[in-house]
Amino acid sequence: MNTDKVGTYPFVAEPFHVDFTGRLTMGVLGNHLLNCAGFHAEERGFGMKRVNDSHYTWVLSRLAVELERMPRQYEKFSIETWVENVYRLFTDRNFAILDEAGNPLGYARSVWAMIDMETRKPADLIALHGEGLSAYICADKPCPIGKPGRIKVKNGEVAGRHRAQYSDIDVNGHVNSIKYIEHILDLFPMEMFRTKRIRRFEMAYSAESYYGDTLTFCREQTGDDAYDIEVKRDTDEVACRSKVIFD
Amino acid sequence: MNTDKVGTYPFVAEPFHVDFTGRLTMGVLGNHLLNCAGFHAEERGFGMKRVNDSHYTWVLSRLAVELERMPRQYEKFSIETWVENVYRLFTDRNFAILDEAGNPLGYARSVWAMIDMETRKPADLIALHGEGLSAYICADKPCPIGKPGRIKVKNGEVAGRHRAQYSDIDVNGHVNSIKYIEHILDLFPMEMFRTKRIRRFEMAYSAESYYGDTLTFCREQTGDDAYDIEVKRDTDEVACRSKVIFD
């Protein structure tokens, strides 16, 4: 059992994980962040495998990433992660993305719930894991970016549609959290990524979608370089919402 | 400089890298194989960065993967890679995919060319890197799977279309080799992956495609569980061909 509050994991920006500008893609960074969350929790006794044994599962509710810059192709970087807080229904986990010298490239915040695998109802984190989780709370480590906020799309226009395919589906039979990120960024033209970079990116996950679902992506411009996106299933149920701020 | 002929690289099947059956996806395995090729070549003085300095670049021409089974979620595995042969215009690089105990899960073969970055014409590998590459030839290590063959699609039916988007494009401005694999496997219904597994998978890359290209996927069934796929650009030019054999 690892007793360090902060976990640190090394990475390198692989050639097929960078976009046409030679920078790591947001989807790949998101995947690394979620893996680090998994490693950190597993090493400390409250990881996915452990909670699955008790018929619970961790569910990612929100993610916010804010970056000075993305790692470049072949660049070594590392991700630190720690638990900031534990509440009854949610826990906040933060991240720092560091260059090889240990300087911050950016930060991320995530919010997780635990649900009962059968009833799909939220579990009481304090009752179930209060002791285990609390031992790792690291409230004083700075994460100087805003918390993930509430995203509302009022006057969105349909910017794209996507039918969920084999490659979208994870081991739970749901469209995987990372694929939403890729599909959302694919709504923007190449020119956007050529002239600007993503400064802040947020995801709020609401409901699962499934193989064969046609996802509709509604986008609303909320500022010069800011966009809110709502992803709906055929049933009109919201699967997730996202905020993208370019710079 | 590493003088071992065989390079070995450790991996773990990450949660977002497995499909709904809990097995590593072919796209992710392909990415790992190509990364291992890169690591092995880089450590031995003939990697992408080194050849780019001389205005050449490595181009993947063919890939064949044959597996007893795919690694399961969270399973540790490793990939060995070595150079089997060097010819004037091509070099053969092989791979073994091993479980944690070192038993083979499968093998892969790849064929690479080197091209001049400006003229895009093939380079003479023997003249340019004969000495460096030949020192690492390891012709006696077994790779007990068939070589990638010639794929011809005569009576294909259009099985899908895809417009190349931001997430498809690599640092060279081309649709990335791994994305073709994902799009090709997305032509098959979920049911296929539920009831069967991919025993052998081949890719033959012909021409680059670009952002905005509409790719047309023609598929021909060539046996009970065997399919040939041809991917064409709007211009009717063939971007790549693939063979998928289920089991």
C-alpha cells in the first residue's frame, strides 16, 4: 500500500497521440488523467478493482483541464494526482501536468461519484470509504484553475451527429468517456486548431449512451473563443456537456 | 547505443484501450507495435528523429498481426521487436506479443520503406543504412505467421464512408495509420466481435489521405469469416487495403 498522498506517473507524447500541430491531443491527455486516477486509487486500496469486488463502481462526473501548453511529440512529461476532498456523494481529485523539469504545463480537476453496480444509485462515500479516502486528502496542494462549472446550452445549433460504433464502446457497454472528447473536438474545423489552442476544456457526464445510439452535438458560441456543447442521445436524453475555450 | 538485436517493451492493457469484450483493441495494439518499432530503431541509431535529420522518413508499408488471444483489461504484456531483413527498398521488422510469463499471445510482421521527405521517392536502404541496419538483423528468431500478402478487392460493396476529421490527422497532416484500423473495424457489427475474435489482421498502406477527404470503404467477403477491405479517397485513389480474418 502506497502511503504518499500524491501519485506521480511519467509519460511521453507518442507519435500517434499528437495532432497535426505536433501537440498531444486532449483525448489522449484525458485518457492519461483517468489512468493516473486509477493507478493512484488502486495503489491506495480504493481503486476500481477493489470497489468492484464490493459491487460498486467509480463514475467520472466532471473533468476540467486548463493548460499553458500541451506536451510536444516525443516530449517527456509527468502527471501528479491527489484527492482534494471527500463529500458524501462526490470526491474531488486534482491533477498537475508537469514538464520534464517539473514545471507545470497545466492542471486538471475531476469530480467522481461511486454507484452501486446493480441499482446504479449513488453510494455514500463517507460511510463506505470515508476512512480510507480521508487518509489521503491533500487539501493544501495548489490546483490554480477554476472548478468545473455548470454548463447550459440554451440556443445550440446542431454541429454534428455520430452513430456510436464498435470503437466507441468500453468494457461496460457504454460510449467511453474519452471518445466523447474526440467527437466534440471533431466539431471544430482544422483551421481552429491551426490558429488557436485549447486553453480550457470541460466535460460534465450525465447519462450513458450505447452502441447504435445516434449522438447529436449541439453547439453554442458563448464568447469570442468559447463554446458550450451538449451531446444528446436519440431519446433526447443528455449524455454529456462540454465547454471549450480557445486562446 | 543499445546493441541487443531484440528490444522488449512492457505494457498494460489500460481500461480505455479495451473494447466491450474487455480485450485490447487492434488499433491500440497497432499503436504499441509502431511505438516499439520507433523505440527499437531510435535506441539503435536509425530512428525517425535521426533519419528526419537527413531529410528521410520511415514509412509503414504493411502490417500483419496474428493472435491466439488479445491481452485482457489490466493484463501486463510485453512486445519484442527485431529486424528480420534489410533489402534495397524495404526492411522487414517482426514482433512477438508475450503474456506476463513470456508466453506468446501472437506475432506481427511489418514492412517499412524509407522515403526522401522532399521528393517522396523511396531511398536505397542498403546504400544509406545498410551497415547500421545489418548489424541488427536477427533472421533466426522465429515469427511463425504468414507474411503480409497482396490484397485485391474485386467485387467490394460500399460498407461505409468517413470524412477525415481533426482527430484523424497526424503530425504530418495525413490520416494516421492507426485511425484506418479503427475505421475499418467499425465497419463490422457489434455482434461480430461478441461472437468471434480477430485471428489475423493485415494492413497495406498505399497513399496518404488528408483532412476533409471522404474515405469510402469497400468490403468483399472472401471466406466464411474473411473480409478484404479497400479504402479509397474521393479521387478514387486507394489509400489502403486490409484483410480481416475472424475465428
